[in-house]
Amino acid sequence: MKALSSDADQAADPVVVKLSGRLLSPPRAAYLRALRDSLLRASALRPIAVVAGGGPLSREYISALRELGVPEALLDVMGINAARLNALCLSLALYPRAPPRALATLEEAAEALARGFIPVMGGLQPGQSTNAVALSLAEAVGAKLVINALAGVEGVYDGPPGSEGSRLLERVSYEEMEALVAKNPQVAGAYELMDHVALSIARRSSIRVLFVNGEEPALIERAIRGERVVGTLLG
Amino acid sequence: MKALSSDADQAADPVVVKLSGRLLSPPRAAYLRALRDSLLRASALRPIAVVAGGGPLSREYISALRELGVPEALLDVMGINAARLNALCLSLALYPRAPPRALATLEEAAEALARGFIPVMGGLQPGQSTNAVALSLAEAVGAKLVINALAGVEGVYDGPPGSEGSRLLERVSYEEMEALVAKNPQVAGAYELMDHVALSIARRSSIRVLFVNGEEPALIERAIRGERVVGTLLG
Amino acid sequence: MKALSSDADQAADPVVVKLSGRLLSPPRAAYLRALRDSLLRASALRPIAVVAGGGPLSREYISALRELGVPEALLDVMGINAARLNALCLSLALYPRAPPRALATLEEAAEALARGFIPVMGGLQPGQSTNAVALSLAEAVGAKLVINALAGVEGVYDGPPGSEGSRLLERVSYEEMEALVAKNPQVAGAYELMDHVALSIARRSSIRVLFVNGEEPALIERAIRGERVVGTLLG
Amino acid sequence: MKALSSDADQAADPVVVKLSGRLLSPPRAAYLRALRDSLLRASALRPIAVVAGGGPLSREYISALRELGVPEALLDVMGINAARLNALCLSLALYPRAPPRALATLEEAAEALARGFIPVMGGLQPGQSTNAVALSLAEAVGAKLVINALAGVEGVYDGPPGSEGSRLLERVSYEEMEALVAKNPQVAGAYELMDHVALSIARRSSIRVLFVNGEEPALIERAIRGERVVGTLLG
Amino acid sequence: MKALSSDADQAADPVVVKLSGRLLSPPRAAYLRALRDSLLRASALRPIAVVAGGGPLSREYISALRELGVPEALLDVMGINAARLNALCLSLALYPRAPPRALATLEEAAEALARGFIPVMGGLQPGQSTNAVALSLAEAVGAKLVINALAGVEGVYDGPPGSEGSRLLERVSYEEMEALVAKNPQVAGAYELMDHVALSIARRSSIRVLFVNGEEPALIERAIRGERVVGTLLG
Amino acid sequence: MKALSSDADQAADPVVVKLSGRLLSPPRAAYLRALRDSLLRASALRPIAVVAGGGPLSREYISALRELGVPEALLDVMGINAARLNALCLSLALYPRAPPRALATLEEAAEALARGFIPVMGGLQPGQSTNAVALSLAEAVGAKLVINALAGVEGVYDGPPGSEGSRLLERVSYEEMEALVAKNPQVAGAYELMDHVALSIARRSSIRVLFVNGEEPALIERAIRGERVVGTLLG
């Protein structure tokens, strides 16, 4: 985990925090409070941008509309807006450090970050996961690290998380992740590690992704500070 | 209920349908399908605009943020956007008869209606219920009738709905409604009949409001057609 | 007036200044210059947001359109935009301390304030007075004080202002104000003290409202600084 | 005036009506009603787009701000928005045949016209009169005729209107108008015939401009129909 | 090619036309005229939406900025806007049948199509090719066919186009295309057939893609009409 | 050239840099890098706003559409957007010191400047050159100097640049420039010095324009610093 500590040296680099939608929906006051406090403290050290997933909220609206035969691209529109509702919720908790709305384009998120805000985004466009949004945003603002806060697991495992013999991986290369995602799609499905687009952006711009257990905001805070934390480092 | 049938005579008048958020959140495919089909059939007869409430979705996000001390006006922003998510869901089900997005101002909803669409709105502004939105929209587009689709009750009662001796009212005047709302706030709270702003708009522009059980879209459809249905007519 | 001086202690709190439309329309250069200078000086002490009323400009356009049978909700759209013209005028006078446009949502006004600007708003939405806008904005940005600058009167009186025996009230509670507005609607009409929505926001969030004579910008400036001034304190 | 009657033959061509701001501000209900009725009747024959001037409303806000030293380009912003208030007023009177807002770009006005609406614009950009807006819009939508409705005069005169010996000109060429405007700037100032930009657009695209007395909406209506009316034809 | 003729039977289905950026940039008047005329004629038969690529224009701006070290996600922003310039050019040629602007979201393109326009889009979001935009749009509006107009080749070949022994394929399955793209990336690069995202949308929604030589607008027109044309049918 | 050095004294005044479109289109990496570095260094001294012309990019799209009979006002829309593409390119090079988009109104450019950004604009509105945009922007933000960076010439000459006997003018008055532009329109056409609207804004607000050879960004930088450079000073 040596690479990570070098992050501490360049503490002024921006960092992007991707939050699993399951951390935010349904909303829990205690969690939101701890998350807000951690992000506010950490934002004194380096610029932070946040991307919220849609989670169960997204899935229940999409699932209902799919039964009606609504086309997939419009289901994506639904999911994007569900993720934006989670993003709005977090931005209201962070106001006045965040603009009190879900930012809807990379350009305005990059602009808000340049003004000293903590921009919060949800989904962007049909066909793109919020993981890909996080990597695109990191690329746009020059972040070399994305912290991917998962719900209920501590990082990437070499097997189904929780099953006997599954071991948390401390570090994986882009190639290993690609193989993991390709070979074990059910694993990917289980905790939404990464999709193909996100992975290819990470690789082309050498952006590292640190997977951590997002249920503990203190862990996210320490990761932002560049401390060594339990999790998996990709890249 | 004579007044209602006269609506049939002027079938080209637009009508506004207000849907309780509890009908839409969490979303149910079977209900959405029946609602969509009813609205599409009825829209052949007269122009229809729809306003969706935020319901439980709105309440759970607001409640979490309130615990964090987020100010009430920003909680309203949260609720407005939750109602817009419900509106988006319905607009996607209605597409291409509805623009595939939640309309965010009276002006654009009025414009979409004038173009032959079925506009769907959510919340508008802090301090305003979606009931008030429905009445404002009705006023703006010249609708003389708002159909207020309730969740689980058949209209306005002279006591707590479901309790012994409570009787469904067939017709109430604006004055009687004002008294009901003022005297029995808990009743109002129970099924969100009306708020003060909505009521005053209804009165100043002589807009009638028909409360019906929204769980049966066929009932909404018949009400749009101007048929006599079980419910309560205000005005 | 002890409560007010405690404001001086927490001088970094934002304050919202509501300006009667009659102060701004028709526009007077000398008044605008004095107002601009006072606001700029006072803004060195604490963040300021401004809400402009529509005044006579609003009334003359609305009155003409009402004769044509334009619906009330669209008349409100007219009034909102008239108030925004007054807001634009003031924002141009304040540029570059204010963004050179009338801000149209609470969210963007809150964002501009967080960036160090003096945001200026006009009306927001049908059914809402600019008094309600001022209270909503105060609530959104965490202001505990709204300065309500009246045209030609020095505050709230216990009778028609100017008539024999009418006495300026130094302090009124929310309950007393509610009674005043309810009992003497003609008084309320006379100098637009407050409407029901504005009052209920003030009460739920314990926001005090200081009514002063807006014809003297120096008075507004001193009130922003937390000094004791002639006027009426609500709350 | 033969050229004009040939317009009747190509009745489906769009026409742009430019209204002097003095016709609209301060607003007069009787005038607005007659204007609305004339425009609605005439719009059955050919597509109509409208451009409203700022008039006295524009001038009084600009004059006050100029005394404060606000730069000219921002004064233009003020004037543009004053003209838009007049445009909004007319669009509300025309709703639902007009979108209920002042259109702010040529592109959206052209789009609204293509949808069958009567778009109403105010000012566009600093440095451009509403006469130039009218000619630009005519050019964009392929209108070969602009009806320039003046306040209180019947067209273009060979001297100061109203003075002895001044004669209404039935027809002027682009060259003659240029000479008139250049030689008698005070005449141009007197009733805002044209500016250099507007004139050069008219010439490059062979758009004729018919100056009429806008105080009589029936005259505007007849001119739209291609009838011979009192006035001056440019081009 | 039997499947294609069945398209003729359901002529009211919308169709999406994807134009290679190389057909549009640099712009050629004769080509644009022929394309416009073909699209206008064909649009009488069925609703048409268009997506324009960025082509050489996109590549030259991106290439210059890449040398400056501008991050890839912002290079995508550059490419998106270059494609939108091509889209604007075509939309101006099609006006008033197209809104005179490049549409920037699926939602507004879908809305414009539902209003009877020919919407023209460019790029959408970082990380997404205009091929993926075309497939997303097709999915959103319920189009079962995308016509992919290539520059200089007649469809998909089983080897490098133009080289000895390379044969035009009449039909390829989704699986075969996936293999082609994966095995011969240089082929894909050569004439931008498809990317992974576009292909997966085509497959999940059973949208067929017909590759034709876009240099002949008459061919595009015949393909829209459902006629048998030289080219390659995917799906 | 005494007047210029006095600029150094008031170094905090904003300055507007107008870049000929020929400097930016087609884009050249080396030039963009040098320009970016010069602007970033100079922006430490005083606020800078930039306006980019459309250049050859604009002309080729306009020329193609003109052959199709697209009206002049829509050709202007094309040119405005071509200039915005150049503006976007430069803003991406300058990010995060510039918002990563072409600003589309004077108001937002003025607001961005007030926030400490380097706003970059392209065209504004039909009928207006980017020279006029630069002067309007200067007027709006209170800049007393516009640096007009030309492509391939060093300033204003008393004859066709490059021809025998043509001499670079060190200083010209507004009156002399007006005569130059009027008498030698072909000269003006040759290197787009100024148009009538731009000149009249410069004169009414006493804004000086310094024409320099934009091919050398170091020259632009020195001019921004208020140093004496080769070129022509207007005003």
C-alpha cells in the first residue's frame, strides 16, 4: 500500500469519492451526518468531488417501468435521475460547502470544484454507470485517485464476498480487475465494482481506485487524507 | 352531482389530475400500466395535465435531512425533487404522449399542453404543496376541474375515514372545506386533502375539485370523461 | 430591542433584506445610489441577500391583463417578472458584487451567497408574495433576521398608519402579527406587512423580521450592522 | 403600393410585427385587448411573430442606472429585459396561442413559429435595437415583410412629423431611408424608425418594412392580410 | 435482406440516421443539399432523427489539446461540441423541419420527434461515441432500425476495405460483429463501424443497423423507405 | 504611446483580449500552449476576459449553407457557434482558470470574471461581429483596454498591409479609424479591424483598442502588462 501514502505528499490533488447508491437510499440520518462531517473535515486538506449511485431507489423505479415496456434508454434516464436525488440529498447536507443541487454535467462539476465547492453529481447519461461518471470526473479535474465506497464489503475479493476461502485483495492491477470482472460477472453484479467503460478510463489516465467499506465514513476520510486503510487498491 | 355532468358538455376543457404521492411511490408496475392506459384513453377526449405528489419517497428523504438540521426551505427543495422523480416516472410511461421529463415551471407545462402533450409536473417551489401546484396549473391553463386522486380513501368524510359513523360527503362548498381543514387538521393530515393556498386558488377562480379513490385508474378515467363517480365534489 | 443587539455578536450570520417594490419602481437614481452604497458598506460585515418586490410596476401590468380575463396564475407570472425587473436593476447597480441578473431560484441564490456575492431575487412562483420569498431564502441560507424595508412607513402600527392615535409598535410576537393581519386585512393591504405563508415560515424557523422605513438606506445599513433602529421587530 | 397586394397571394409567408414600446408601456387594457384580437384573427391567415420594444419602461430604468455610472453594456441588459417584460405581457394575453413567456433567442422563436405558435420576443443583446431584432427574426424565419407599428405617427415623413409641410411618404427605397436616417438623426430619434443594423439586414435580404400607426390594431391586422393601408413602405 | 423489406410494412416506425463526421466536415454545399432533400422527402414517410459525428473537425481540435496535456474527459467535451457543430449545420439546412439547433439530450430529441420535427444531435457525453448516441436515441424513441451512413465504403467487409479479396458482407449477426470488432480493431478504426456500448444497446433491444455508403444521400433515402440497398445489415 | 503606460499604473483594471479566429482555427498545439502560458502568467497581474473569433472554421460552414439558401440570420447562428468552438478549445486549455465551456452571454462572462475566472466567449448574436462582442464585454466589466490580436499583421496600416509604402500607424483616433474603415472597406475586410458597432461602443465609453500581432503570445502578454509593444493604439 506504499503507493497510497505517496498520495499524502501531493495532498492538494483533488480526489473523487464514489458512493454506492445503497449507502444513500433509503436515506439514514445517522449515516448522512457522519458522512457529511467526514467529508467536511477532509475537504480542508484537498478538493473533493462526489458521485452518488442510484441504488435500490433506482432499481425499483426502473423495474416497474421495464414491466410496462418502457425502452432501456428511458429506463437509464430514470436511473440517472434517481441517482441525482441521492446526490441532491447529500448536497443539501453539505450546503453551503456544496451547491444545493445535483450537478448535471462534467463541465459544471469541474467549474464548481475550481470555485472551491464540493460538487455532488448523480448519473450523467444513458449507457453510463455512476462508476464511469466518477472516473470521467476524476479525469476531467485531474484527480489521480477515486475512492469507491462500497456498501457492506471491504473491497475486492478473490471469490464471492463472505463465502469460505474468499480473501480480500490488497492490490489488483488493471489487467487483473478486467479478468475478475470478465470471469466472475456475478461477483461484479454482487457489489458493482466496476464496468468496462470505467475501467478503461482508469487505465488510459492512470487513475487509481481505492475500494473501501463506505459504511464507515471515517474510513473514507482517512483514505482522502492518504492514510493506509483496509481496502483494495486498483492500479 | 349535476354540475359534473355539465363538464361532459364542454369536453374540450382541459382537466388537471393530481395524483397522491402514495399512489406512485414506491412504484407498482400494474398500477402504472392501468393509470397510463386510462390517461391515454381519456386524453382523446380532452387535454390533460398531471401533477404528482412526493409521497413516502419525499417524506423519508426529508425526515433524514431534518435530523441533520437542514433548514426547512431546503427540505422543501428535497420534497420538490422527490415529487419530480414520481412525475418523471409517469412521464416516461406516457412517452411519447408526454415529454419524457418532469416539467419544472407552470410556463413550460402550459406550453406543452398547448402543443398537445400531457405535461407531468412534480413540486414547484418551497412553501407550496403539490395540491397548490395542481390548482395553480389548472388556473394557468383554464381548467375548471381538478381531479384529486387520493390513496386508499374515496373522498372527503365528515370524520376520520374508516371510523364508525364517518360518512363520505358527496359535495362540499369552499366554505365547508375551509372549516373541515381548519377544525380537523388531523383529518387533513391523514389524507392530504387540501392546503390553504390550494383552497384559496380554487375559490378565487371557481375551480371545482373532485376527490376520488386514485387506486382505481378507471375511476379517474370516468371522472375525466365527466361521468358520475363515487367521490366528493368541492366547489 | 435587546434581541437585536445580540445579532451584532454573531455578525457573520447572513441577513436577508426585503425591499418594497414601491422603493424601486419607478426607479430613482438618488435612492438607488444611496441604497447601493449602504448595502456595499454593510456587506463587509456580513453576507447579504436581497429580495425586491414588484410594486406599482407589477400592479399596472397585472391590472391591465386582468381586464382581458387572463387567469390569476398567469397574472402571478407577470408579477414575478416585474419584481425580477426591479431585482435586475438593483443587481446591475451592485455589479460586480452581485451577479448581473435577477436570480430565479432559491438554489442559485443560496449558491451565489456561498460564493461571496450579494444575490438579488425578485418573485419566485405563482401564489407566493415576495415577502414569502424573503422568508424562504432566509430559511434556506440560515439567516435569522429579515429586514423588511417598507415604503413610507416606519414599521407596524396598532391602527391605520398616519391616523390619529395610531402608534408604532416596537415589538410584536408571531401570534400578535397573525392577529393583526387577520383582523385588519385593510392594514395589511395598506403596507404589505406579511402574508400567511411568510409568517408561518418565520415562526417555524424562528426568523425575526425587522420592519423599517426603507426610504432611508442608512437605516437599513444600521439594521444590518445590528444597531438599534426605529422600527418594529417581529418574533 | 402594388408590391404589398402581392403579399396576399403568398399568404402563407410568415410576417413579423414590431411593436413600439410606447404602445405597450404603460400597459392599457383596451389596447391590449384590441391588439390580441387582431393578431389572433390575422394568425389564421399566415404565421406571425412579434417583437416588442422597451419604450418608456426601458428608458426610465436605464436613465436611473446611467446616473449611477453603470456601464452602457449593462444598461443595454436593462433595456433588453424591460422589452421582455412588454413581450411577456403580450404573450400572456395571447396564451395559449403564444408560449407564456418572452422568447430570448432567435432559435427558440424560430422553433416556436415552426410549431404553430405566435412567438413574442423582446430585446436580444447589448448593442442591438428591437428594430434589429425584428429584422433578424424576419430573416431567420424567411419573412419578406416586417410591419413596424409606430406610436402616434402614421409612417415616415419627409420632415418632422406634425410640422407644417411635412408629408407622409408612401414609399421609400433603402437608399432613401438611409439618407433620411443619416441626414435627420433627430427625426429618427423622434419615432425610432430604424437603425443602421436593421436597415442593412433589410437590404441584404430584400425584406420590406411597412410603417403604420400601431395605435389602431385593425390597421396592423389589415396590413398582415396584405391589404392596402395608410403608411410607408420601405424597400 | 428479407428482414428489411418488412420495415416497409411498418413504415410509421421512426428511424435513426447516423452520419459519419467525415460526410459533414469539412462541409460541402452540394452534399448538404442532396442530403437535405433526401431527408425531407423521406420524412414524409416516417419519423426521422439524425445523429452527426464529429469527424476530422473533432480530431484536429482534440489532437491539438492532447498535446497540451488536457485530460481525456475534457477532450471528449471538445469532440462532443465539434459533433454538435456538424449537427447544427445540418439542422440549419433542414429548418423549419428541424429545430435550428443541435439538440443536447436524449430527452429533448425524443420530445422534438414526438412534435413532428427531425431532431439532429451531435455528441452527448464523455466516454460515448456518436454511434452509441445513435443507438441510445433509437432505443429511446422506439426505432427498430439505425441507418449508419459511412464515408467512402459501402458497408462492413470481411477484411480491410479495398484490399484484394475483401468482400462486402450482406448480413452479420451481433455475435459476428462483436468478433469482427474485437479481432480486427484496425478495421473498426478504419471506418468506425461500432463500439462496444453501441453494439450492446443494439443487441439488448434488437435494433438492426444498416451500414450504407453515405456519400449517396439517395441511398440513405431508399434505405429509410425500406427498399433493398447495397450495404450490410447487422442484427 | 504614453497613454498605454498609464495602464500599468492601474494594473488591477480588467482587460479584454480579442483573438482573431485565424489564430485559433485550425488549431495548432504549439500556438495554443504559448497562448495559454502567456494568458496564465498575465492573469496574475490583472483580470482577463477573452473573446475568440470564428475565422476560417466559421467561413467554411457559412459558405456551404449560403449556397443552400439558408437565410443570413441563421448563417450568423452558424458563425456564432463556430466562434464558440474556438472559445471552448481555449477554455479547455485554460481550465481550471477558465470555466470549461464557451460562455454564451455577457452576464455570465461578467459573473465569471467577478469570481476570478478567465471567461472565454465566442459569438453572441446574429448581426454582431466578435469585435463588437469584445467591446461590449469590455464595457460591461469596466475594462478600459481591449487587446485585438490580429493574425499575420502588426496593427493598422495606412494602406494595404504588405504593399509598398504602407506604413504601420502607431496611433489612430476614433475619427481616423472610422474614416479608414469607411474609405477602405477592402482594408477592413483584409484583417477585420473593426466594425461600426464595435467602433461606436469604443467611442461612447472611451475604451482604447490596441491592435497587435497575435501570432506572438508574448506580445499579448506584454501588452496586458501595460508595456510598450509594436502595434496600433486606437483611442
